[in-house]
Amino acid sequence: MRVTCEFSLYPLGDVNLGQELDKAMAAVGETGLAYTVGNMSTYLEGEAGEVFAALDKAFAAIAREQRVVMTVTVSNACPAKQRGQCPL
């Protein structure tokens, strides 16, 4: 089943935010899935199992060395996409 996902990562503490988020985006990029990085969140699209695996990789890329919070919204219906408003 294809899904669209919006997620945000929030590294905690005294960290270089850009550097930590770059690690996460590199992990997502290695999956080959379509994604779009925004100012406040990232959109990701693909088969459900692949999307959840990519989310795990993005989280782990930061969580291995830092405390981090991740928020995720997943939809198999993405009505915004049907109206041409979804960025993917």
C-alpha cells in the first residue's frame, strides 16, 4: 500500500541542529524514496514498509548520539495530493 508521510525531527540539548538533521536526511536519501524537505517538516512517499523503514533510519541517524523527538503523520489517502496540494 502506498502512503504519504510528513515528519519532523527535533534534536534536543546543545547540538548543531543543521548537522544532526543533515544526518537524518542523508539516511532518508539512501532509501531512494521520493521526499521533499520543507522549513518545518519533510514529506516522504512510498510503500508503507519502505516509508516506515526510512523513518526508522532517519530517527536512528540522530538517536545513536543525541536525544531526539520525532513527530509523524502517515496517510494512505492523502487528499491534498489529489487536489495537487501535496508537495510530492
